Amino acid sequence: MDKKFGVEIIGVGSYLPEKILTNADLEKMVDTSDEWITTRTGIKERRIADKDSATSDLAVNAAKKAIENAGIKPEDIDLIIVATITPDLQFPSTACFVQKKLGIKKGACFDISAACSGFIYGLGCAKSMLESGYFSMCLLIGAETLSRVTNWKDRSTCVLFGDGAGAMILKRTDKENNILSIYLDSDGTYTDILMIPAGGSKLPATVETVQKDMHFIQMNGKEVFKFAVTKMVEAIYKALEMCNKKIEEISLIIPHQANMRIIDAMKERLNVPPEKIFVNLQKYGNMSSATTIVALDEAINQQIVKKGDLVELVAFGGGLTWASTVIRL
């Protein structure tokens, strides 16, 4: 197919588990305090999936809301991409479980593992695959159950993470493209500062890896902070340059919700008013690939942004990866 198609964003949805874990709850679990957590992270509470829910369950709940908002039927979807670092199983893909649970019988399904940048990486894949003409409707999801890979004895990391999912419906169109630009980048030399050491082919599960808590998230917070601020600012300007837009034209910037100190440092370097930066990490913590899409859904529902507005999403995560996109609602 030689014809160049556009991509239209026709629906967004999100899902957060009902259970709330507050800083006061964490005070009873590890040596920490609400003051310590709030000062260092800005997080007050996070959502935790119930023990019977897998990542695909959260993903399906978010997908159903996006499908309803888009006014389509599940069978209209012929491409499902799930960005996650907490898949149901090593294989099949979580996307295949989502397809099954939605009752869809056709189309391609796969997962993307790009940590907190995963949703925007997935958006890059979806854009290219819809523009090619081979697919007509994509369900793109960012979903995580990070509570399953959090070491609840490690006070430096257990205060950070939460569970949740967000979804977007993207449609091939002959009209103007809603995705103005996508910038993706990574630096694999820093794979060791944010990772889960065991559980893969390098260190399969053994009694020793379990006893050493090697199946949980490990992070060098200082190094991550340093790179997060620099790379997210860089990514914001790269995506703007790619679509010939200025930061003043952007109605809202939605950064990855990892740490308020990172967002504040980013805001200072961008020199933009506080109301231009969307923040909800105080309620949900770091949901990895789900953060930017959940925040976008909230911003739409709160009428902070409306149809036709330019919004920029930016994220940074393990890999190290970073990504940004300018979209028109």
C-alpha cells in the first residue's frame, strides 16, 4: 500500500484498583513516615490491585472505558498493543489475554517492554502500523501491577509504586494526523541502575534468587533522578522541533509521574507556568507505563484539555529509555 494514512485518537479510558495504600499504612509496614515520603516524592497514596487481578484484568477494564468513549465495538479492533513490565506471564503476551477477555477473534497482539516510557513507545508502533494501511483500529494500553514486583521491606522503593491502567483507541484515517510527532531514545549503558535482576534467562528463578529478593525492583535513585530531568527536558524539545511547534502552543504537558522533585526540576528548566504541567502522582504514585495515559484521561475528564488542544506526553524509565509525543486531541 503506497497511500499514506493519518491516525485519529477517538477514545481514552483508565482504570484504578479500588484498594488505596496510604503513607500512614506504609508507616506500619516499614521504617518510614508520611512526612519523609511526601517531602522526598510528593506521593500520598497509591492503588493496589487485589490478589486475584492480573495486569490483563486492569488493562481490560481500562480498554472497555476507552472503547465506550470511542463509540466502537471490540470487534472493530484489529491491533492490540500492551505496554507493561508486569505481564501476566512471560508468554503468551498480555495483549493476547486482553484480546481473549474482550472476545476479539482477529488481529495482531503483542506487548512492549520499555518500562515507564512504554506507552509512548507503543504509540510510536501504533502510529507506524496504522499509517501503513495494514491495520485500521488499534487498542493501545499501558498497564501495570507493580505491587507484585515491589519489595515491601525496602523503604527506598516500596513507597514509590502503584497499580493502574490506561487505554487509547487509535483509528486509521484519511484526515489530518492527531499524532504530530514521536521522539524515542535510549541508552543501554545504564541498564543496571533500574531493574529487576532475576526471573529472566540471565538469572532464572532459584531458591537463592528468591531469598535474596532479586525478583523485585532495584533502583539507584540518585542516578535515575539525574538522568530523568535532563532527558525528559531534552525529549520535550525534540518532539516540539519534529512537528515545528513551540512550547507556548502546548495546552498541557503530561510528564511521567515518578517523583515530584523530578517534575519540579523539569518545570524549572522549561520555565513554564505550573498550570501547564499535569500532576496526579500524589494519588497514584509511579505506575510505570500507565502514568501518562491515566493522567491524560484524567485531564480530559476534568476538562483541563479539550478537543483540538495540543498535549505533550513525556516519560523516562528503565533501560534507560525516554520518549515524548505531541498529540492533538
